[in-house]
Amino acid sequence: MPVGSLQLPPLAQIRGIRLAAVAAGIRYQGRDDLVVMELAAGSRAAAVFTRNAFCAAPVVVAREHLQQDMPRYLLINSGNANAGTGASGLADARACCQALAQLSGCDARQVLPFSTGVIGQKLPVERLQAALPAALSALSDSAWAAVAEAIKTTDTVAKGVSRQLQVDGRPVTVTGIAKGAGMIRPDMATMLAYLGTDADVEAESLRSCLQAAVERSFNRITVDGDTSTNDACVLVATGAAGGAALSPAHPDYPAFCEVIAQVCERLAELIVRDAEGATKFVTVEVSGGADARECLQVAYTVAQSPLVKTALFASDPNWGRILAAVGRAGLRDLDVSKVDIFLDQVCIVRQGGVAPDYREADGQRVMNQAEILIDIRLGRGGARERVWTSDLSHEYVRINAEYRS
Amino acid sequence: MPVGSLQLPPLAQIRGIRLAAVAAGIRYQGRDDLVVMELAAGSRAAAVFTRNAFCAAPVVVAREHLQQDMPRYLLINSGNANAGTGASGLADARACCQALAQLSGCDARQVLPFSTGVIGQKLPVERLQAALPAALSALSDSAWAAVAEAIKTTDTVAKGVSRQLQVDGRPVTVTGIAKGAGMIRPDMATMLAYLGTDADVEAESLRSCLQAAVERSFNRITVDGDTSTNDACVLVATGAAGGAALSPAHPDYPAFCEVIAQVCERLAELIVRDAEGATKFVTVEVSGGADARECLQVAYTVAQSPLVKTALFASDPNWGRILAAVGRAGLRDLDVSKVDIFLDQVCIVRQGGVAPDYREADGQRVMNQAEILIDIRLGRGGARERVWTSDLSHEYVRINAEYRS
């Protein structure tokens, strides 16, 4: 059960992008699991990928292809991650790109492959290839919602959002979709997320725009601390809206970057709200740090503490566990007598000890909520960071104990 | 349910140490929760404490007292950690030391206080003090097992072990007890553990002996990655066995240190076997690292991965999660094509991909066991480290969601 009402809003089409989702029977039965996205000629793309050393075969191939050419197609499957599959996994990813290139008349290097699902099983290349003709003939402007459904694994809801802004006085649209429910702790990268815009954006600017957006969105969430082998986030700008190409010199570039970042933030938030087994949506805010790094260090230690997460699941205002997590975060020379901790507006720890006016009933009231702010003030500087996370429930254990069975 | 048969063996008495456990009603009803250990005059003690910045009041006071004098008494309570209690918690810990000092005729600085249990609640000083006379009159040589029972919190079994060796041709005995089942990831320190010996050991040598023993035992285990606020390990040498004081110059000193380390290792192992909700006892061994630090980095990342731990609980040979955890451990320039991973003797990953001869039935056979070795070979050096951990079960979530209720 996701936290909050997460109904997929209407997703705006992006001029220059056509998509289709079909059922290839890769792992799931009776649902779509294969996606083709076609990008108009002249589109530019930027992407960030997982930093996991065991990155999956499609990540290796997509990174390589993107260095050689701009993509015309994204090929995405769910149900099988094609990770930990060694040389044969790489050959499988290349074979899928090759098949799509042949059918569509482009070069294989113009296809970026993506996979998500179980690690360590051979990709059923033949079933995937067999479904490609149907996908190509189904391409349409309006399949964003179907694609958001098709890339799900343990997600309970499809995730997407659209925004509009004006560039050069013309309307520009951004639509983003994402999946991700477990193995979530992006490290300088993301889960699977795809953003399209009809803006025209200069290639290097597109990359820096995406980097900045990812840094403040997908790189600020954690479900279980486990960075995936397959994380990828792609931003495509088709340029179909016309106007001058966006770059830092353009007066509308900051506003464009802000919208991209907001779309990424919303997708990141949706991922945490639909985290495996989540019953709470938790914001960990750390201020008063000497620098951003130590704020993040504290925020992630609290957000990933199994004891804090089980207390959140139990709606137990067991603030001692929050305090213990702050204390073990490894900050040098932390003066605990300067640390204050709030649950929402309720001060639970003041100057390192329980707040004199704290009453358990106040903490309980906040913990009973589905959305909780853990607000930690270190009192040693001006830096501030924020991380989103979920709780650790029986359902998380059940899902991950049964995922392969 | 602990993993393996963990019946408390007979614990040998230590000449020069008398102990008692009584019921003070600190939190639990109908069981002992207060311990007094009396050390003969001339005993030497060494201790290591938690590095959690929010260390508990008794840790602050014990560290302070130990710098000023050698202890004559250890005063230990379970059920209340006296942590996160600020200035009044410090005053409470001092008041308890003062009360015991007065009753026994020693100086308050010769009393070391220890607390374990719920964080953030006021220590019931009066109930604790009221139980001291009964504890003092109950002191005996033979209460080690009763004391091991009394210091338990969520532990399901009492933990202890005795060993003997010869020093200067005379028999010397070592007895150790410990508690700890959750909030376990000692960081250059330990849970609550107490070791006594009748050997005569020079003070500085006692400290270095304990440091080395802790480093290879308590500092190599993790249950949930949460370093406690109250960890402490004390080694007392009464000298009652006679003979020259042990120091590095003594030919029997290495053998003595080895026995101390073995006792610590056994206690550390018992703690993991009785970890909260544990159904598996898991050894993560990492070899072929460039140095010990990176071996530990990989070992802890695997041992603390919620996805690895739930797969262990499910007896699911989902080796992709192990591989993903190795990949995100943050090793610089890790060449995954040199990484091999074994479950016991079964090679699951060879040269970074699934081993060609791996069959799921073989992995399943190992995963069905209650004791599992995850053997990771990095192929980039000669360093080797080993960490013990447990799985993540429904019972862990239940215990920690209900602990305070």
C-alpha cells in the first residue's frame, strides 16, 4: 500500500516521442513488460547511470552507445535485470539492440537498452525479439501511462508527472515516468526514470541540467540502502517545440532546469511513497551541519537504521533510536549538547537530552501520522540536507523473502 | 530462537571476584535486573566503550572513574539504558555509584556503572539503591550464571564461557559473560561484556590485550548496523592466581592474550547466534582485498544489506543481491571480472558472472542450512577479514516494533 493517494495523473504527450508497451512474456504473464520509445531525428539525450561496480549489461551497453551517437530508440524490459550475467548478458543486450535497429532501420548504436527485475537470470532474448514488431507497429504519442505501467516490478502504482512552461514565449512540455520500489539508494545516479521534453536543449546543457536535477531528487532518497545494479535516468529533448536551443546563455534556461528538477523530485517522492512495504513517508531533514556531506551522512544513517525504521512502522515515538543513529553517524567532534531533534513541530531532544517539556503523547500524535518529519539540528554550521525514506514493515520482509518464489 | 544449541556451560569462578544478581524492579517484574560485582583489592581492570557520540550517562561516568582509580565494584542494571537522559542521567549514575560506595566503604570513583535497556527514560534510582543491601549480602563466588541471566534484555539465552590455561606453571582461569541481541554493530567497542581472570596482569598490558581481543571479536559482528549508546566491555584481572604479573616480556603473555581473544570471540558469536529474530548464523568472509579496511567495507555492506538478509531469511539463493551489495560497497576501481563468490563450497559467481557450472539446487542446499558461509574473493590483494551476522526476519521486525510496548 503506497503512502498517500498516488493515482497516476494524465500524462501529456511530447512532440517527437512515440511509445508502445507490449507483453513479451519475459517473466510476468498477462501484463505488458516490454517498452519501445522512438525519438525523432535530431533529439538530444542525456543519462545518468548507477555507480554500482556490478552494473548490469544494459547499463554497460547504453553508456557505450550514448558515447558514440544520439539515440533514436530506448528499449526497456521489466522482469529480468540482465545483471550479473557476464559476457553472455552483454551479448544478449547487444542482440536486442541489433534486432530493433534492423526492424527500424537505424544503427544498433542508436538504441539504448534498459532492464529491471531479477538479477542473475538469462534474458529471454528470443521472446523479447519476437515482440518487437508488435511494439513498433503500436507506437503512438499517447502511451505514456501504459509505459509507466509496463516498467513496474514490485511497484504497486505506475508513476509519472507532466509539467508545462514557456520557453521563448512558446509552450514547452516535460513528462517523466519512473519505477522503483526496492533496492533503492541511488548513489550519484537513479532508478529507472525517463523524462521527455519537446524543448530544444543544447547537448552539454541537457547533461548538466539532468545532473543537477538528479542530485537533488533521486540522490536524496533511500528505501533500504541497497544501490541497484540497473539504475538509469534518461532525459530526452526532441526540440519539436521550436525556438532557440536552450543553454546557460538563454534567459529561460534556469526555469527549464527548475521544472526538470521538480519533475525528478516528484518521481523520487513517488518512488518512496510506493516503497516496498511502506506504511509511512518520512522526511529526514538535517540542518546546522558544517557542510552538506555531514548533513547527508547523518540523514542517511537515520533513514537507513533498521531500528528507527521499525519504530516508525510501529508508530512508536522511540526517539532514543533516532538519537543513537545520529550518534553513530561518524561525525568528528560532534558536540551532542548542541543537538536538537524534532518530530514535526514537537521538540523531543533539546541540547542532547530529552526536552524538558516533551510529553510522550505529543510524540505519539506525530508518529501516528502517515507522513512524518524527523528534523535534526546539529548546531555546528549552516548546511542543510533532506532525504526521503520509508519504514521497515513486515510487508517489506515478506516481499523480499518471497520476491523470487 | 537462537541459531544452534546455546545452553550456558558451567562457568568457572574467578578467585578475587564475588558477584550477586537481585531483582530491583527497574523495568522487568519477577526477574533479576541488578548486578553487583566485587573485585578484590589490587585487581586491575581495562575497558573499552562505545564510540557512539550520544554515549549513555553510565559510559561517561565509568570512563571517568576508570581514569581516576582502579575499580572495586561494577554496578550493572538491565531494563533501562540511562541514555539520552542529559545532566540528570549523569547525576543518577553518580548517585548510584555513591550509594554503593557508602554501603561498601569504598570511594565512589571505585565503582563503575553500566546500564542496558530502553533509551531515554529516567533511571529509577530509588528502586535501584533500595536493592543494593540485598545484593551486597548475596555476594558469592559462584553467581556468574545468575549474573549472565540478569543482564539480558531481548536476549533469549544467557551467554558465557570459561577457559583455563597455565601461567608460570599455575592454573589460570578466564570467565566471560555478555548480553546483546539488537542495536548491534560495535564500532571499536562492544556490547555489554565482562571478563574476569585470576591472572596477575600489568595494567597497560591488560589494556592492549583487551583491545586486541575486542578488535577480532566484538568488532567483527553486526546484527542491524546500529551501534549502541551503551556498549562496554570490561576485563578484570584479580591476580589471585599468583605468579609474576603478565606483560609482553612474560613468555606466557601471548597464550594468555589468545585465550582472552577466544573468550571474546565465543561471546561475540553467541551474541550473533541469539540476535533478534535470527534464524541463520552467517559468516561473511572477504579475501583477496588490497587491505583489511576494504575487506571489512565489503563484508559489512553484504552483512547489513536488508535485501541479502531477507533472502537469507527466505533461504533463497538470490546471489544477485550479494553481488549487488559487493558492487555498491564503494571500492575504488573494483574489477568485477576478478570477483568470485561462494556459498559454502558452492561457487555461485566466477569472474563477475554466474558460474558456468552453478546449479540452483546447489545454492538452495546451502541456503537451507542454519549456518551459512558467504565467501567473497576480490582477487586484488592478500588481505582477509571475517564478519558474523544474522538474517532479517519477520521476528526482527516484530521484536523491534513492539519492544517498548
